[in-house]
Amino acid sequence: MASPEAPGRVPAREVVSAALDRAAAHDHLNAFITLDGEGALAEADRHDARGPGGGGPSWCLVVKDNIHVAGLPNTAGTPALRDFVPAADAPVVRALRAAGAIVLGKTNMHELALGATSCNHAFGAVGNGTDPALFAGGSSGGTAAAVAAGIADAGLGTDTGGSVTIPAALNGIYGLRPSAGRYPSAGVTPLCPTRDTAGPMADTLDRLTALDTLVTGETGAPRDPGRPLRLGLPRHVFTEDLEGPVRAAWERAVGRLTTEPVTWVPVDTAHLVEHDSRIGFPLVFGEFAAALGAHLDEYGAGVTPVEVLDAAGDPVIAEMLKATALPTGPGYPGPAVLQRALAQRRVLQAAYADLFAVHRLDAVLSPTVPVCARPLRRFEDSLPLNGQDVPTFFTLIRNTSPAATAGLPSVTVPLPVTASPPVGLQLIGPRLADRDLLSVAARVEALLRRG
């Protein structure tokens, strides 16, 4: 992200031109819904016109197509919003642009951010940045693929139940789901405001940490950086029923960290998964229609949630949300169910807080996703895992959803693998301890990669 300081810095037009060449070379990934080459070059020329001292180095950013960028369509991956063009940047984009980011375009995603493969029925499926024959994960798959392919220095996605960390892990890059409420939510098409957050992706952990600083202004040093780490080792669910390459990479990581200044603390996580299974979807279904309607009205999109779902490209998403998330639907949970889910979420948050406090944990570790990326357009509904057919969506979000529902920060770090698609290591930290968690991730990664 950091170009050389002036006077030797690379001209912004040169930076953007090279990125657009890379985008053209990786067009087969279908990572973009809108690639704004003309606009990016014009922005680069404005950067260059300010001269070496006019704002620092320039770098390229891609933005998921449910985060507003002024003057570009914000489709949220759904046909009814093709012509919706916000007038202003979302605050999270504005912060990065102020730091020298030039937006290359808006990235492809799972429709309405409700899915984990980014096989979009309206705008096409997103290929994995490491192998275009595999799916990218989702819902922020286009951002992950673009960063993994080297098109951009960094990217923004959104995360409701793992939509940043899942595609980051499957594409072999770094992703941060911040604590709920830590990043500004204005100008982001909502799915479930209680669980939604924007989040960054990058090809190095240093760059990911720098992005977090640019958005939040936080630069705090880690607490007690020299003391041994205390890492939670899940005894249930998160480390069970893993695909072979994932299990091998995970066991190598645990073994390597066991020989280092690390204390592994076995922890019970089954109750966290049970809580999440009762909370996650009632929150989505209870909040979706009102939140989306208010968003569309506030920004003058000119359509209603019903019209959005009537025109949706994915019939499964459309019918599910019509039945469960519209107040007229037969499966709509209603205000009482939503309030119970919010109350149960507070119980889940307390359970996580107790877990960290009682065991004095720096982080809880697990594989980010139980499986590797699978062939494109083949496993949207179910996939084989250890001799059984399992639901794709729930399998992909299994390890990421509980902490996301609780609003905790999580980061995914690529694990060293041999001859297989990427595998991610998930680290979960206490609420609002995002900077400490990033520091823990840096220490863990250094230990894993030390020769």
C-alpha cells in the first residue's frame, strides 16, 4: 500500500494503469460488477496534479458492490438496483480515499450479501483468485478474488456471518471482521444491521492492520507483547468434521505452535454454536425488510424491498426472503421473536466474555472454513464432506457465524499448505479488542512461518 515517499513516488496514473492491466488479464474471474477505469484514471490524474507533497502515495482499492462509492452503481448484487447511483461515498470509503486510495471499481458478490459462494445468478459467478475453476466464497467474493489476483492493493467487503473472512480464507489472503459498530455503517446496503459490518481485506497482515488504522484512527500498541500467548483450542464443532487438507493444515499449525511460547487452553465451544443456531436467522429475517426499506428511502433508490425481491436473480434467495423476511410472509418471525433473539444475543455475548475472562485468552483459534474452495457452479446447495452431503451455506459459515452474531472481532490468516487450495486460520478476540487481536495474529503468523 505504501508507495515510496516523494520525490521518488510512483505517479498515480502509472499505479492505476498497471492495476487496470491486471484487471483485464484476470477478467475471467468476473470479480467486478463495475470496473471504473476511466474514473480511476481521472482520479489518478488529480492526485498527480497535486504534486509530490499533495497527499502522499496513491494506491488502488476495490469495493464490494453494496458499499456506496459516489457516482458508481450500487447494485448489492441484485437486478433491481442496477441503476441506483449514490451521490456520496460511504464514510468507510471516504476515510480510505482521504489516505490516497483510488477506487478501481465495485466488486461482484453473492446477491444481497445472503450467500457464501458468490455464485451470483444476475451478474455471474466469481472465480477464485488462486484458481478460477473454484468458487471464491462469499458474500464478498469479488473483493477477495481481486486482491488475491493482485489486481488491487486492498479491498472492502461486508460481513454478516463470515462474508469477509470466508472468501479471504478461501482465496489465501487476510481479512478482518471488526467488532460490531466499530466501523461506520452509513452508506452500506443492510442485510441485518445487528450483525452487519464493513471489513477490509489485504494480501499482507501489515497492510490489513494499516487499513484498520486508516478507518478507525486506532494505532495502539499491543499489551505485554513479550509474554507467552494463551490460545483457546476448541474441543467441539470448530475443529470437527474438517476436509482433509484443512485438517492437515490445522494440525500442523497446532503442532508448530505447541513448540513455541504458547499455552493452549482447551475450551468448550458447543454452547456458542447452539446459541448462534437459535439467533442468527431470526435476526436476519426480523431486521432485513425494515432496514433495507429505510436505506432505500434514505438514499433515494426508487424501489421498495418487495420490488427488489420480485426482480431478484436468485429464486432461492427471493422466495426465502419473501416468506421469512417480509412482514406479509408466512414465516416472518415478528417483533416478539426478534426481541427474543436480541436478548439471546446478549446471552451469547456474555458467554464469549466469560470464556475469554475465565481462561485469560488472547484469542480462540480454529480453521476459518471447514472445507477448501470447491469447483465453480457445482456446489451451490450442497457439497460432499467426509462421505456425506452437507449444506454448502451452513458448512461454509459454521466456524465464523457464532462470533459474528456476538459482534466480536475475527481475523483470518492464510496457513502454510502444500499442493492444495488455500486454508485460513481464524482468530477470534474479545469485543473491541481488535487491535490486540491483530497483534496476536502477527505473533502467531511469525511463529508459524519461522523456518
